[in-house]
Amino acid sequence: MPTAVIIDDDEMVNEVLKFILENDYNVYNYYTAEDALKSDVIASADIIITDVNLPGINGLEFIHKVHEIDENVPIIVITAYNDIEVAISALKAGAFDFILKPFKNDQITLAVQRAYERHKLVKENIKLVEELKLKNQELEKLYAQLQARSIQIENELDIASNLQQCLFPVVFPEIKGFSFYLKFKPVEKISGDFFDFIIHDEKHFSFIFADVSGHGVPAALYSAIVKTAITTFVDISKSPSDILKEMNQFLIQTQKMMSYNYATIFFAHFDLAKSCIEYVNAGLPSPIVMHPDGHIIRMETTGPFVGIFDTSLYTTKKIELLPGDKLLFFSDGAFECPDRVDRILGEKRFQELIDEHRDLEIPELIEFLFDKIQDFCGVDRFVDDVTMLGMKFSTH
């Protein structure tokens, strides 16, 4: 039961109050404020009833002293009709309510009940506030841990990004008659797109352009495996189709089991002595060769994605390389970014833009295409890495 404390120097009033409350409360009654303050019960009281006119410490002083112990405990003061101003002073001093003598039993019961209900609400509120403070402290601690982990991840991504730059040539190779231009925008700090050149001699080099499934850390790690594989299996004496077949087997065995990782790859041998390109396209959007007379050749798919099926077959194709040819390679991120209503630009429209502006030089063409992509989807809506690489072949 809740605890009620009564202080009144009138023994009869004291006993009457006790009689009224003792069925519903643990009642402690005192005749002076000093006696009540000496006890430990004040600190745990749910309700206090006190006379204003007490010997020694009076009711107003008592209110101040109680509130120094517990500022939330409700205090009801009892006073005579001719002391109404004292009762008002008690309310100003922090009393919850006052009752005038002579009183009725119901007045005491109702006043005490209201005071007790108020005290319960105050205690519940204090408890909730304390729980909220603890939760906030826990959240602040978790937030600090998340912030620290976020900084750690950012640092790790910076390191991974720097390491991944090894997948790209530090500078374009010096190949007689060739100039190059690149536009690259990863969705995250690290990417699944990469390309590389392998120079065999003055007249022969191999080229790889790849797009690994997904983006971010998993794609970057898988792209590193693909890069290792291609540099391991490249041999100018082997056809591009044989190289991709060996590479496909290697990637499947490396993964030990079928996984969601795969790569679309364009791989080619450039033979400047014979003015030709032998290539395999394993699922990459068709690279484009633009002849000086305006004729366009699309180097379309000649085999499935790499790293999925161990029975995959790849076909080598050959095209003629002419002075003045412009070559354009791009990942599917170039045309798969959505606009604000989730429509994508689409490969067909992207190819049409290339056809319509084929007379532009490679740097201008790539910048034009990139601007069109950004105009279509917005600078903050890229969902996949975008890589566009152009080559211009001028002379033998």
C-alpha cells in the first residue's frame, strides 16, 4: 500500500485522519514536524498531510524542508477558516492542496486520492525520463561506435580504391598511331569495371574491357580475380576464343561453386601489321568501330558471360582496321541509369546518339554522351559504374 504521513499537534485530528486513511494507506502519524523529519519515512512518503500551525517548525517551514528531501511528494495542508491567507501562502510555497477545518471525511479521502494519483504520475514520468536517459546514453554509445566504424570503413574503402587503380593503366600505353580518351564514374569508391592493355611488340597488343556483376567491394574483389586471370592466360599465339575459354574454366574453379559473380568481357588482339582486330565479346554491350566514311561496325556478342557455365563456347571474329577509325567501348551503366520516374535511357537510344554524332572526335563524342547521360538521369541517380573508353587510329 502507499504511504501516508500525518503531522498535526491536535491528537484528535491526528487520530481522525489516521482512521480515515488507514484502510488504503500505510499511515505514519506525528505531532511535530521535527519528529517527522527525524524519521526515514519522509523520504519514501507518497502523500503528506500537515497542519499549518505546528509547535516548533511550522507548516510553511516544514514544506520547504520536505521538498529539500523530495521535491515531488505532494503535501496537503490543513488550516482553520480564519487562516485562509496562510493556506494560500502554503500553496505558493509548494503545497499540493489545502483543506479547511472542520473537514468532512470525503474531503480528506478525495484530496488524498488526487494527490496520490498525481504522485504516481510524477514517479512514472521520472522513471520514464530516467529510462529515456539510459536509452539515449546507449544510443549515443552505439552512434559513436557506428561513427568510428564508418570512418574505419571509409578508410578501408580509400585503401581498396587506391589498390584497385592497379586494374587500370597508370597512363595509356604509347602505341604508334593510337590515341585514347577515358570517362569513368564509379557508383561507389570502388568499381567492377576495368580495362587493360598488354603490349606484345610494336605491331601487336591485346586489349581487355570488362564489367563485373554488381558494384562496390564484391565487384572490385572479383574484378581483381578477373584481371589476374586475363594476364595469366593472354598469349598472342592463342586465339581470343581459346583464351576466354581457359579463363572461364579458371574463374569457375576458383570460385569452387556456382556463384552470382560473373563478368562480361571484350577481349581482342590488335595486329597492326595486318591491320586487323581479332576479338571475342562475352556479353559486353557491343563496342563500336566508326570508319572514316561513316560506316559503323558493331562488335556484337560472340559468347556468354564469363564465370558462369563450364560448357561455354566462344567464337573469335575478325574485322579490318583502317586509318582514321574510331573505336568506342562502354559498360552497360552508360545507358541503364534511371530518370526520376525510373525509365532508363536504354541501349537502343544510346546507340542512336552515337550514330547521330559519329562525326565528332573521340574526346568530344564521349563528353557529349556523358553529358546526355547526366541530363537524362541526374548527377545523383547513377546505379551502376559508367566507363567509356575511346580509341582513335590514325596511321600504321
